[in-house]
Amino acid sequence: MIEVSNLSKSYRTGNIEVRALRSVSFRIEAGEYVSIMGPSGSGKSTLMNLLGCLDTPTSGFYKLDDQEVSSLDDDGLARIRNQKIGFIFQTFNLLPRLTALANVELPMIYSNLGRAERRERAIGSLERVGLSDRLYHTPSELSGGQTQRVAIARALINNPTIILADEPTGNLDRETGRDIINLFQKLNSEFGVTLIIVTHDKDVGKSAKRLIELVDGGIVRDEKVET
């Protein structure tokens, strides 16, 4: 599903070149649950941005579903993001005045689906994450964990190839974070959702089935997690 080969990313700050990612290579198969870990400045956010088609590499290539995406223009990257990638963020990124149902419907607005079908799919996605009784609540009427579940339902709505989660428990207390991780494990084991989580939290990282660790822009560990 994902093939990354010698992927590198450099930035320039004045006359200084910063090598954020250094010749990273790996494959991720459909249905895997992978955590990407590393200290601040290790390159994990840069790698997330490249995998999410939010940025392009300086060198190397990235294939998603056998499509070369590392050299696409902005319009091409936007299409990939809309069709194949679901995002979950630490800050939820929900519209505060919209209900949970309306927030989940948003990614389908520019699809060819009619309003009734969009509504039905959004309800189904919220039911999938255990929020069938919170359809018409706004984010301010929900707990932190419920708000993140809405964000997860939104990420799932277009049946993406992969779900990318950036510090998904970072704004949650430990118990609520554990509930979200349990939900990720359920989505992966019962529904076969392919998950990639970027985190600095070791407990969150160990919840995945595979751990990729970055240090100074390079992979220092890539192994299955013992359960």
C-alpha cells in the first residue's frame, strides 16, 4: 500500500541547510497499524507531512496504492488527500458551530453524493465510533474524547486508503487517551483500517503492531511490537 524509498527532505534557513529527513525507506501493507516515534526534531512530523501529501520530498519517491505521488503538483496532491487519506489531529480541527453530524459530512460536500446519502454515511460513521447518541451536539457540548471520536468519524467517512493520526491523544487525559487507542485497535482489528500514528508517547506507540523510530531524520528501529 505504501512504498517509501530513499525519501529525504531539506529546508533552508538563511544560508543553513537543515536535513529534516535522510534517505528513509520502508513499506507498509494494507491493514497494518504502525506508530512513528522519535524525539522532538527527529523528523517524524516531516515524514507525516510527506505521507499525507501535505509536502513534497527533496529527493526519493513515495508510492501510495501503486501511484507515484512524490512528484505531483498541488492539485494532484489535493486529489490524493481527498480520496485516499484521512487525517486526525491533536487539536481535532472541527468547526465549532457545526454539529458532530455536520462536521463528519464536510469531506463529502464536493462529492457527487446526494444530501440524503451523505447524511446516512455520516450517521453510520459516527455509529462506528460509538457516538450514535451525539449526532446533533456541537464540539463545545462534547467531552475531549467524544470530540476526538467525531474527528475519527470524519477521517473515516470517505473510506480512505490510510488514516494518519498526528499526536491523537496529545490533548486528552490518560484515561480518555486510552479509550481512543482502544478505538484505534478496534478499527484496525475488526474493520481492517490501515493506521499510521505519529506520537512521542511510548504507551501510545506500543499500542500499535509495528514501531518505526526516527532519530536525526533517519530510521533507527523498525520492528513488530510484542503484545
